[in-house]
Amino acid sequence: MTDPLQSYRQLIEILNSTQSPSSDIRWQDVDWDRLIQVADQEGLGPRLYQSLSESGLIKQLPEGSRAAFKRRVLLNTMLNEKIKLQAIEIVAVLNELDIEPIIIKGGLHLFESEPGALGTRVMGDLDIIISAPQMDLAVERPGKIGFEPDEAEE
């Protein structure tokens, strides 16, 4: 019986390695499809792809799995490029109102990542901080161009 945590251990081994993973894991015996599935479930698929590429382990994946994995990472890169353009648009609209927003969390990755690494982080939203007195004005204006705030409970 396969250890249900095996894919998680392998994922951690790869992501924690700065170079080629050097553990006793027999990489030729890895269930790559399961490992990719676990990484995707945890929002780490693109980061896993980057680590596998940097370590040379990407060659261990069956060609079909490797090609499908690469396509998903490219799609994530395209999505992040779109989110980055939207962030620029939102900041420009807010700046027109003399509001200086602060982009935080994953949004920073959009502007600070190395070239070619834009797609290594899975993003679902863009977090922006603005001062409380400017909240009503900030929500009203971007709403007119199609952006809506998350109505999360406080």
C-alpha cells in the first residue's frame, strides 16, 4: 500500500531544495501525476514546475505529463499578467482620486518577481489597502470600471 503522505513528502523535498534534491527518494518511482495533483490542490503547481525545471527533475516526468503541466503553468502566467494589468488600472484610477493604495501579499509578486517567474504563484484575488476615510470614494470609482470589493466580514 502506498503511503498517502508520500506525495506531500516528495513535494516538500523538491520545494525546500535549493539545488537538486538529495534525499533517499527514488525519483524514478515517483507517481508524478499524483505529485502534480497534490501540488495543484495546495496551490503550488507552478512553484513545483519551477523547482523541477531548476533541479533537472523535470526530465523525470513522462512527456505527456510534462507537456500538460507546462501548459497549466503558462496559463497561470497569462492569468497573472492579466491580474497585473488590472492592478495597474486600479491603482491609476485611485491615484486620479489622490488615493495611494498599497498592494499586499500575492500582488507584490506581480511586480517583484524575476522575469519568467510571474506564473510561479497561483493568485485568486488582489489585495489592496487604502485608508478608511477614503474607502467610500475608492469603492465607488473602481466599481464604475467593473471592479468590485470583496465584502468579507470584519
